Amino acid sequence: MAQLSQDLGAGWFSDPRTTRTVDEGRHKATAITARDDPLIVTLRLVIGQQSACRWGSRNHRKSSYASERILLLMDDTYLASGFADVDASSNTDAFSDCLVLLDSLPYFREYKQHTYELLNLSNGTSVLDVGCGVGDDVVRMAELVSPNGRIVGVDASASMIERATARDDLPSGLLEFRQCDAKALPFGDSAFDRCRIDRVLQHISEPTVSISEMVRALKPGGLIVAYDNDWGTFSINSGNVEVTRIVQDLWTSSFTSPWIGRYLRPYFVQAGLAEVVIYPSNSIICEFDIADKVYNLRQTLRRAVGNNMISEEEGAAWISELVELTKGGGFTCALTAYIAVGRKPPA
Ligand SMILES: C[S@@+](CC[C@H](N)C(=O)[O-])C[C@H]1O[C@@H](n2cnc3c(N)ncnc32)[C@H](O)[C@@H]1O
């Protein structure tokens, strides 16, 4: 899929006389330039059982249907939208690899450590981790509640649960992984001492439903901790304000609930939680290549080019500028997230 996305990226219109076919199982795309007019391109796309044939002008890109299908192909591993349904991707590894990369970064380790401290874990505590991904937090929290505690990690994605279950560092006895939707937790009322949810609500259409579900599953007096991003604060320090705004907005609007970070406190209060406190947390990335891996900057640019929002030249110049900024130590990509903690009132 990565190859296919690359082939359909910024450069693929550049050689007008070639016929190009990219075939990767379910997805197949062929672009043929009209013999009498190199500016007219026929594009045939096959996605699963569906196929489409459309033409477009190389210059004007008239075929909105074709560009929609290209975006669909490119979106298959797009992190901002893809985490809402990982199993729908033809490359679920892209998502688990992303979680492994993020978990290796110092910023992530630090805020995660802060969430464990706020949960006040000790031997014997029972914890539910909602949207546990590949299980990094579950394994670390298991150490803090052992030997008599209990940790359950749940995730909507079967492939994530499969990877979490296959880890070779799982302590025996106190761990369990289950596949389920955060909006319908398969646990009775008051089943856990603690609930934690980390970068999941941004992918959920009704985050208040998931928060209510966690409060229901929490024992009276128990603690709930959530961490999530406020994508309205996402910023990149390029000199090209117009392209930067387009990239920031495209990426941000691809999340299901992009402003969830700023809503954590009011949603916790609305859910009836007491002692609600929030902690803002700023991440700064100073290398373009890392920001690209974490925030899909190149992929977002290709979407912008495909949507005719910017030209290929503007996109290429934007990347060159950010690569140069990185070399000179001046690249800054920043985001504010929030940790929220609250207590279910005693019965
Ligand atoms: C960005 S990852 C975070 C994973 C993990 N919490 C961590 O910090 O590494 C988001 C996770 O939420 C899961 N997810 C998305 N929507 C969900 C839902 N409705 N219910 C449960 N899990 C969901 C995804 O499958 C993915 O594993």
C-alpha cells in the first residue's frame, strides 16, 4: 500500500506518455495518457469489487471522482482517520508500528508516566485501559499493581488485540485483553478501581458516551484518567503561511473529534465526576522526518495536491523549507494535549 500511495503521489502525472499500473491485490490503479493529447489522462481504478474509469486533464484535474478514489487509496494508512477503524486498513502494521514509534519517544513516556501516577496504582488495584492498542501501558501498569491486581486492556481493533496478546513480555496471571467498542463496554457496573483512556477519544464520534461508559464501569470513589490532543493547537513554523494552514487544517479535520483535548474537563464534570483537574502538556518535535512519521506531513501534502488546494511545486517547496529549517535547528512542530483526572463520587 505504501508503494501504491507513493506511485499515486505528487510525481505520477509528470511523465505524460507512460501507462502506469500499480497492482496490490485488492487495489489496482492504471493511468493511461491519451495518444492524441498528452494532457488527457485516463485513469482506471479497481478497489475490491468496484472499478471505475474516468478521464481528467493533467493540468486542470477535472476528474473529481478519480481524485476521490486516489484519496481513498492514500487514506488507507492515514493515521488521523485510520485509527478510528484500524481493521479496515489493508496495512494494519502501519498503525501498530506507529504506536511502537510513539511509545519510544521521551515525550510519550513522560506523559504516560504522569497518567500512571495520577491513577495512584498499588498492589491489588484493578484497572481498565480503554483503547489499549498494542498494550504498552497495560504491561507497565501491571508491574505497578502486581501481584494481586488486575488489568484489562480493551480495543475496537482485532489486529491490535492480536498484537497485544502475542507480546512476549506479558506477566502471567493478572492481564486480560478483549476486543470491544469504547461506547459499549462489556463489563458490569462498578467493576474497576481505575479507568484510563489514552489518545482514543479523538477517534470516537460521541466521546461523552465512552466517558459515561467508563464512569459506569468504575467503582464509587474510583479514579478515571484521560489523555487527549487538542488539534486546534497544532502548529508548524513554516514561512509559507497559506500552505501551512492548509496542511494543518487537512490533518486536523481528519480526526473524528479533533478538539477533544479542550473538552475533557467539561465532559468529566458533565459525567458527574468530582475533583476534576486538568494538566496541559506540550509536545515539540524539532526534526521534520520525525514530525512526518508522527503527523503524516508528506501524505497530507499529497492530499492537498490531489484536492487542487496547492500545486505540486508549492508542496515540494514547503518540504524543502522544513528540511532546511531542521538542518539549521529551527524546525518546530508543536501540539498541546491535556491529561484529565476525576473521581467517581462515593455511593
Ligand atoms: C492512537 S491509538 C492509542 C493506543 C494506546 N492507548 C496508546 O496510547 O498507545 C488509538 C487506539 O484506539 C483504538 N480505538 C479507536 N476507536 C475505538 C473505539 N471506538 N473503541 C475502542 N478502541 C478504539 C484504536 O484501535 C487504537 O488502538
